Amino acid sequence: MHYLPPWLEESAGRGLRVLIILIIAVVLIRILKAFTDKLVQSAVSQTRSAQMREKQTRMAASVIYSLGVVAILGVSSLMSLRAAGIDVTEVELAGGLASLAVGFGAQGLVKDFINGFFIVFEDQFVVGDTIQLNGEIGRVEHFTLRRTLIRNPAGALVSIPNSLIGQVGNLSRDWSQAFIDITVPSDELVGRALATLEKICGDFRHDADWSPAILDGPRVLGIESLSLDGTVLRLQVRTQPTRKDDVSRELRRRIKIAFEQARIPLTSTHNVQIQGSEIPGTSQPSN
């Protein structure tokens, strides 16, 4: 019986183990790719909210795939080196030192990526949402794991590192709400003002041009406060996301017109009369 030389037999065995490890790595990467593609396909829809969800799912799938590939390649490379008979102790030590150096030198960048990762998986916001963060309000124009770009009302494109993002207010989710205060003079009959507001709210609810933007209300909540300046009446309305300002402006316009027609003043005018024959600092005219 013919036998291979020991060194050749050993090399063939090592090569076979390396090949098996590489095949397993390729199979795992393909399985990971199929899994992330399945995630995206399940999120595809035609509705606007579902399309926003699809963007978030695509980003999450991309993150999962990238991290998974890096992990698979790193583990399979070390296993292949071990299977080939190479001492990887020094390689692992060098890799650990390099990781430590990169970690110290790029702490901010690492924090950016970690925060970006959690923003994606917690679905805090997606591209197209109007958000409030770090004193800025704007529409999300672009988002990566490192930074968020928003367009503020002045038109400026503001770049915010994800590591600086703390509390986030998403103004594009589910609904928005507005409270509108109207101040009438203290001597005005408040019942007449409330009745006028009720009529305004009823007409507004049944307006075909504005009803699609309204989810609830508008309704008159009543007297909010009493002060020397007058009686404060409050309205409340719940709208579609991002339609709050439009609805509030239209309601204020209708209130102004209706109060003018009903001769209900919106501000108080105080008349100050000075009695006496002489105003301090002046002299009486001589005859």
C-alpha cells in the first residue's frame, strides 16, 4: 500500500480543514444575506407609514449584515490560521492592542456609531420625519450611523453627530396637538364669546377642505384663566402629523373674522383720565 509522505499528508489535512472553515463561512454569510433580505421584503408596502418603516428596516438589515460579515470573517480567519498550524497568539495580541488604540483614539466616533445603532433599532426617527433635538427643529434629510442631517425652518442643513443626540421629540408620529388661547376683555359677556367659538369649531369640523387634516376637535375647553388683562378662553385640536401649524393659523383667522362680525373685542383698552386743575410739572396759563 502506497502512503503519502508525512509532511504532505499533514499539509493535505490542514488544507482540508481550512477549506471546510471557509466553506462554512461562505454558507453563514449567504444565510445572513437571505435573512436580512427577508426582513426588507416583509416591510415593503405602499402606504406612507409603511414606506417609512421600510427605510428603517433596510437600514437595520444593512447594519446586521455588515456586523455579521465582519464577525464571521474575523472568526473564520483566526480558525483558518490555527488549522494551518500558524501560531495566532501574536496575531491576537496585536489585534487586541490595535483595537485598544483605536478605541482610545476614536471614542467619539465609536459613541456615534453606538447611538446611531440604537436610533435605528429603537425606531426613534427615519428620513422624512420632523424632529426636535438639541434645540433644533427640522426635517430629517439624511441619516447614517455617524451623524444626522436635519433641515431647519431657516433652510439651513444642520449636521448633528449621533453621540450628541439625547432626548428626541418626533413631531411626525401618530398625531399633533395644538391649544389656541383667546383673550377677551373682563367686562365682555363671556357666554357670547364661547357661543361664537362653538360655532367656529362646528363649521371647521364640517369643512371638507380641512376635515382630512383633523383627527379630533376642534373643541372649546372653556375658560382657561382670569386675569387683569381679561378672560382667557382655550380651544384644543388634534391634527395629522405636521398639519398642526396650518390648522392653527386657519382657526385663528376664522376666530378673528367671526369676533369682528360679532363685535367682540379681543383686547382691552384702558382709558386713563387725569382729574384736577393742574398736571404736575405744568403751570396754569395766565389770564
